[in-house]
Amino acid sequence: MATTIDSSNAVQATSKKHLGIPEAIFVEDVESFMKQPGNDTADAVLRKLDEQYQKYKYMELNLAQKKQRLKSQIPQIKQTLEILRHMQKKKETTDPMETHFLLADNVYCKASVPPTDKVCLWLGANVMLEYDIDEAQSLLEKNLATASRNLDSLEEDLDFLRDQFTTTEVNMARVYNFDVKRRSKDNLLKSVKKS
């Protein structure tokens, strides 16, 4: 009894994990599949499978863009955390910190930063907020953990999506081959009837 509950939980976890990505069903028996309602001709079935394949391609494009965004965001968060740690060490001293900051693309400006316990974080969407260094550090650590978790999830979704590509491509090839065999059999029967 416990194994059935565990296996049903595993199925639920898998379906939740890849939420939004429909699973491609492997067509084992092409002949019975072609007899199902809505599968009148091989061309119609191939069009449906191609449409599904194109949807998977679109999802892959979106997931790849999200992955790129996260891959660029994670190093930025790590760099900001390093700067905060350095500022935390320097806030005990009275000496100003000499640094260079990015003014524009490839243009840096020299700055002298007095010891402080406040920092401003650029949150995006033209929003900047002032935080205590400790608050900023905890926020960035939380953001880093979330971004890493999201990147891992995206990797799993992309792997799942690749499996769906393969299944759909195999299904398309099987339906096409079934249609070729059916046509050659029909042509053979027609030629036998004519003779």
C-alpha cells in the first residue's frame, strides 16, 4: 500500500515539476493510433505532430532566454555580495575607500567612499532602494539562492523538453513510415488487381 502512495506522489511531483510543458506520448502501435478519431489521414496527424514540435521549439527558445538571463544575473549578484562584504570590513575604519565605478559602458570614474552602514541597491525597473549593509547582504543571498534554484529548475525543464523533442520526432517518423508502407501496399494491391 505504501508503494502505491509513494509512486503516485512521484507521478504528481513529476507533473508539477514540468508544469506548463505537455508531455509527448510515445505512439507504440501506429496502426491503432491511426484508427483513433481525429486521425483520418497521415498528413493530418503529421501536421498535428509538427504543430506540437513547433510549440516545443518555442518553449525551448523562451527557456533558453531565461537561462541566459539567470546566467548573467548570478555573477552580478555574487560580485555585489563581495563588494558588500568588503564594505562591511571597511565600515569599522575611518579611512575612505578608494574605488572606480562604472559611469557608462567602458567609462569608469574614480571615487572616494567614506565608511558607511547604508547602501543603495538597484532592484531593476528603474527602482533603487537604500538598505543597511546587513539587510542588503541577506536580500542578495536570498536572491542568489533563488536564482540558482531557478537555474537548476530551468536545466531540468530543458532536459525534459529535449526528451519531448525526441519523442515527437520519433512519432513523426513512425507515422510517416506507416503511411509509406500503407501506400506501397495499396499500390501493390492495385497493380495485382489490374493484372
